[in-house]
Amino acid sequence: MKNISIEFPGVKALTNVSFTIESGTIHALVGANGAGKSTLMKVLAGAHDHYTGEILFNGRSVNIRTPRQAIELGVAVVYQEVDMALVPYLNVAENVMLDVMANEMGRRQFINWKEIRATARKFLKMVNLDLDVRMLAQDLSLADKQRVLVARALAGNSRFLILDEPTAPLSQTETEELFNLMRDLAQNQNVGIVFISHRLPEIFEICDTVTILRDGEVVTEQPTSSFTQKQIIEHMLGRRFDETYPKHDVEIGETIFEIRGLTEADRAVKDINLSVRAGEIVGVTGLVGAGKTELCKTIFGALPIGSGEMRLRGQKLNVKSPHTAVTQGIALVPEERRKEGVLVEEPVYTNLSASSLQKFSNMFHFINKKAERASARKLITDLGIRTPSERQKVAFLSGGNQQKVAVGKWLVADADVYVFDEPTKGVDVGAKHDIFELIGQLAGQGKGIIYASSEIPEILGIADRTMVMYDRTIVKELITAETTEEEILFFSAGGN
Ligand SMILES: Nc1ncnc2c1ncn2[C@@H]1O[C@H](COP(=O)(O)OP(=O)(O)OP(=O)(O)O)[C@@H](O)[C@H]1O
Ligand SMILES: [Mg+2]
């Protein structure tokens, strides 16, 4: 890709970016949220047609302006928003074979479904996915959806595979499996792979070369081995940075929130006992699938309570839905932000006030747009949300910036208890720091915080106490200052 530039209304997303992928290698594309990584890869995938610059294949100029042209040149993308790439109402086999089928349809009169399913199974096996290929895509977990997309790339015989933050929803084991698959594709099948991730250790583990983008421009490109993590971060952010957790000296008060014997109606979580004191950050950790998200959702009324109770300042709560949770003082920053956390078709400012409209309306229930927008602008600055204005549609923000909006909307909500489910997934190191800073401030205001994450270093950095989940229940409570990553892993894996 040579001198690629692209603009959107109010945003210069890429300026003269040159980027080369070599067959048989794994190339990291890193940069802060909004730096232009996904946009560059969308250009390569034919998703944008209004860029300037040139794309060359084996030294020969090629025309990529539509997805079909990109696919024909062997470019396959697993997008950051996996939901957008899958056709939810088609089944797994059809999703895997989508590109192949589109090609065949032109030539053949009918489709041999049995053959389609058998071939799909073959590719699913290559990505270690064992499921009924007649399941609908919409019923898959995030990790599985992703594998279906990699399988689709394999089925299309791709020469270039672009993985845009593929590891964000994966567990450690799943990540390792994906890495093995990537290594195999690069080494044995000569595929050129672009890997986008905010987790720097992954870059060092799997990538040969690193290209760093900042504000839509290439800062540098070097072999991975010539960088340290710290250097990469500083190139990304354009400033010095210490990856520490902002320590807030918060006085921890009385217990404000208590959960006793909580079991979800279908036992997605069971026998949960947990208490949170004012100003306290309680970490909830465990492997992917241990029940963290289900616990967060049950507390928030997004999953039905089977038995047990929750109390806020001693008062028994009656949570029957997210709405009733909010009115009783509970806020959730959910994991699947595009589906549950933000209204993508709405502007940034309405999203940032969606959970606190009372605050902005007068006694006649008119919304005070001016106050709403001013408050949004403050949050945009505090969280460093990259957007041309508060009026931008959330759909047009980069993935990480959408996540910041999902977090930000609750910071004006005046809840008593804040539940965060993997809030830093997909956000860059600088923004992570800002989010920790804000959570620290909430704790400073005497709020109770429940912080669910499978990133143990984060839990160790931010939580006062840590609850370890295994098999849908809490198996261990640890004082964070007195525990270690190894101990947490031991209990997460079911040790006792
Ligand atoms: N369709 C669009 N309309 C308007 N602005 C857009 C559009 N697509 C991208 N942008 C803007 O271009 C910039 C680059 O976005 P991009 O999604 O490429 O960032 P990114 O590096 O992938 O970030 P992240 O790490 O958060 O995923 C951002 O400011 C984004 O808001
Ligand atoms: Mg992106």
C-alpha cells in the first residue's frame, strides 16, 4: 500500500500511509484508539472506495475499490466487529462458505448443501471448532464467531489474512490455539498475516515486524526484536509513559452492597456471596467462561434471578430488569459494547447522557440539549475520546473509542454501585490509564465498584479484594495486596 490517504467528514483518518505485507510473515499493526489501523485494513479489503494512493500486488498496481476485488486478490479480513462480518441468520456452514458460494453461484445452477457442509466442517476443523454447522451464526459465542471468520478466510484460499483485534474475546488457551494456527498459515502455507492487537506481549510473541501508526501516519516500521514494549508505547502515544495503575488513596467505608446466595434462574451463576464497601474496588476474575459476565448481568437484571437477594445499604433490592437496576442505583458497563453498551446510530452526546436523562431535563421533562452537550464535551476531554465533535454518530468512532463512550455514559449516571465487565477490552494503554483513573475517582466518591476481568495484572493493579470464579461460582476470596498472579491462576483453574 503506497501513500494511502483517506478522509471522513471532519476526520483525516490516514495521511500518506505506506505499508507492506510479505508472504509468510506476521506483521503487527499497532497504534492508539483511532490511529487508523482498522481504516487502513478496510482500504485493503475494499470497504472504502474514496481513498487516494496506490495498492500494489507483487509490484504490479491493482485496483481495490470493492470487497469483491479484494477477495479475488486473496485478501481476507476478520473484522474487529465480528458481528458485522457474519450473517446472523445464516448457519455456520453458510457463513464459512459465503465467499466460495458467491463465486460458485455465477457458474453453477444449484448448490450442493451436503458438500457445502462437509467442506465447511473441514475448515472448521482446521480452526479447532467443533460444533453443529447448522447452528445459526447469531447463537455463537464471540470466540466461536471469530473462528468461523478465520475458517471463511481459509475456505477462500486467502493469501493475506488480516486479523483486527482477534484475541480480545479469547481466553488464554484459545489465544494460543489461534497463534499456532497463524504460525502454521504463515510458515507452511505462505500466507501473509496482519495482526492488530492492543496487547503488546502478544505482538512480541507472534509478530516478525511491527508498524506503528499515530494520528493516521506511520511513525516507524522495524523488526519486532528491535523494540522494547516501552518503546512501542511511546511511539504510539507520542509521549513518555509509565504503565502503572493510578493509585488512589481512598478511605474504605461501610458495606454498601451485598449479595447473598444469588443464583441465576438457569444457574448461569450459582450461590454467589459478595459484598462491596463504599470506596472499595472488588475484582472478579476467572477464566473465560467461568461466569463473570453472567454474574454482572444477573446483578444488573439482564439475566433473571432464580434465588438469593441483593441489598443496597441494607435495603433489599427488587431488580427485575436493567431499567429497575438503574433506578435502584446499579450501573453496568457491559462486555459486548456494540450490542449492549452503546446506541451506534445515535450521536456521542446522546449516548453519554442516555443513562442520566433526568439530570438534563427540567420539571417539564424537556431535555436541556445545551447542558447535555456541555457535559458530553467534558467527558470527551476527560476520557480522550477521539471524535470530531460530540455530534458524531457513535458508529463512526473507532472500536476503542466506542468502548470509552460505553464507559463514559455511566460516569454521569449517579449510581451507587458500578459493575464493569472487561471495560478495557480493545482500549489502548493510554486510554486504559484514563479509565482506571476514572474508576479511582468513582471509588473516591464513595461508590462501590465491581470490576470483572480475566486480565489478572489489571485485577492486581486496581482491586482491593479479588473474588476468583470457577464453574459459575466464587471459589476464593483474596486480598489483592497479598496475592500473586500464580495464586489467582491456581484458583481460576479449579485448584483448591
Ligand atoms: N466511516 C467513518 N466515518 C467517519 N469517521 C470514521 C469512519 N471510519 C473511521 N473513522 C475515524 O477514523 C479514525 C481512525 O479510526 P480507526 O477505526 O481506523 O481506528 P483504530 O486505529 O482501528 O482504533 P481502535 O484501536 O480503537 O480500533 C477515527 O477517528 C475514526 O473515528
Ligand atoms: Mg480498530
